[in-house]
Amino acid sequence: MSGSSVRFLLFEMHFSESEQAIKYKVVFLNSVFLLAGLVAFTLGFIRIQRNVPLGVIDFVFALLCFSLLAYLNRHKDKVETLSSIALALSYLLFTAIYLLAPENPTRTSLFFLLGASAFFLKGRRTGRVWLAFIILTILAGHFLSTSGVGYSHLDVVTTCVYLVALFFIFENYETFKENQHRLEQEQERLRDSAEQARRLYEATELRVQERTRQLVEAQAELVRKEKLAVLGQVAGSVGHELRNPLGVMSNAVYFLQTVLPDADQTTREYLGILKSEIEASERIVSDLLGSVRTKVPKPETVWVAELVGQTLRRVAIPDSVAVQLDIPPTVPPLQVDVQQMQQVLRNLVSNAIEAMPGGGTLRISAAADKTGANVTIGVKDSGTGIAPEEMDKLFLPLYTTKARGIGLGLVVVKNLTEANGGKVEVQS
């Protein structure tokens, strides 16, 4: 439970959030009722031996104080009513002592206590009324009493002057409290304004960062599209012009391998080199055309393990590269264009192999999210990795860090993956 506690003698008094404004009044009244009850109870023991009625009155008064104390602690919200009762009872008691105990020369000091309590419990306006009422009571008791109250005119006037001085002291104190309260409110308002300004600044900074990021991405996408537009203008004609001679060369190599089955080792080796280079050239032409002409996918159902197996059978994997597969049978099938996704995986696997010229481990994994609606396929190599400054340029057309290649493999990967409803992420 939220709130705060105030120590009263040996006890902790807890106040909820709604009781914070009255907690000091409650503690003050607790002190008044407890002290008055103890004094009355003690005087009752002393007086009852000499005057039974007075002793009984003291005990009744003590019982009343203790009852009010218990009621206050059960009903803190009644503090205003109880404070009015306490002031009224104190006024009656102090007036009776003032009028009926002339042998006590210090009894007027009780009115100072009453006036201070009125200011504390009821505030400035009601405190003024109580102070005026107390002064009138002192003057009336002195000048109207037939038997007198045991004070001279000078004593009574001096007491009234002191009470007026007390009035000005409490007026200044209340003014100070009000100014202090206004100052605290102003400081709280300034803190709130500063906090709002800080939050607004942070929100604005986040928006600026987000807009800057969007602008950078839009600019990169614009550069990418401009390069693709340029490639699109030449890809058709260049692809057509290159594919025809490559097809002729491929047929010629096949013819020579057929008619020269008994050729020497050097001839067969060079024919193999020609065939592999022609295939590499055909892949470059396919990447060139694929980077600018993404066909509409023809989705069909295929299992991830089957798709990866078909791709690996079409890629020449060196003996120095170990392949690890982590594809659980619980991974759901995909709805993709099989040909396009095979090309995506083939490009990624080829890049991974090229990143490990000295050999290494190629790991292909697959996993589905909790809903089974999304499947992630990972292709990981144990090569040297990608430099941080190159990460943002990987999918730009014609950008490459390889000695051989034209920088279109990952462009094809991105285009075909997005055409099939997926996305590509790179970690290094």
C-alpha cells in the first residue's frame, strides 16, 4: 500500500496517499488528546482524595480524551470535526480555569496555546476569529466579573497585546508557508516542464533518427534502382549476344568430348576447363538477366530438405568444404517457386564456398517460428566474414569484393527472395 509513515512516540502511524494533507494535524491532535488525558487522569488521582466531585470530573475528562484519541486513529478523515471539538473543549476548560482559579497567576498562558493551536489546525482565517474571541473572553472576564480574576488592568492589557503580537507572528508564518507552498508548486511545475521538454527532445531525436534512416535507405534504394535501370537497358541485348556464342562453344566442347574419347590427358583437361568456364559465363549471363528481369513466381509446395538437397546436387562442392545440415523434420513445407529458390540457395552456397578458399564448414539450417507461418533458412560459412563498411553495399548492383565476378549474385538473391514473399538478412 502506497503512502508514508510518521512516528508518534513509540508508534508508527501510516497515512495513505489521500491522507497526506492531514497527517500532521492527526499527529498534533494525537499528542493533545494523549497529553490532556494523562494530565487529567493524574490530577484525578490527586484530587479525588480531597474532593471527590472534582476527581470524578478529571477522570471523565481523561476518558473523553482517550475516547477521542481512539476514534481519531480509526477515522482520520474526521480530523477537522475532532479538531473543532478539541478547540471548543479547550476553550471551555481554559476559560473556567481563568475565571475560577485566581490563585494561578500563569493561567492566561493557556490562551496562547489555544490561539496557536487554532492557527495550526484551522488555518489563518479561522485562527483570526479564534484569537479575537480569546481576547474578548479575557477582557470580558476581567471587566464583567464581579469577583475579579486576580489580574490588574495592566496585566490584562499586556496579555492582549501579546496575543495580538502572536497574531502577527502567525500571520507572517502563514504567509511564509503559503509562499513556500507556491514556490514548491512552481518548482514542481518547472520540473514537470523540464521532464516534458526532455521527453519531447528525446521523441524528436528519435523521429529525426528514424527519418534519417529512412532517407538513407530510400537513397540507397534509389541508387540501386538507377543501376538496375541502366542494367535493364543493356541486359537484354548483351544477354542475347552472349548466350548465342556461349551455346555454340558449349556444343563444340560437347562434340569434341564425344569424338575424342581417347584423347590424351592434357586435351581432356583443357576441354574440362573450357566447359567449366563456359558454365561460369552462362551463370553470369543468367545473373545479369535475373537482376533486372524477375519473373512472376509460380508457387508450389516443397519441403526445405528436398529444396536444399536439389540445390547441393547442382553445386560443385570442394572436398575441403564440409557440409552440415540442420533441418528438423518438423519444419513445415514452403509455398515458393522452386526454380527461383534453388537459384537463391545456389548463389548463397557458391558465395559461401568462395569465402573459404582454404576449406571450412558450410552449415545450412532451417527453423520455423512458433506459429509455423514463417520459415528461416540460414547459410553459414566459416570464412573470414564481411567488413562492417561493406555490409550496406552487399545488395547494390555491380558491387563486389571478389577478383572474379560482377556483383550481381546477391542482387538476384534479394530480388527472387522478395518476389516469393521473403526477406534477406546478413550477419557477419
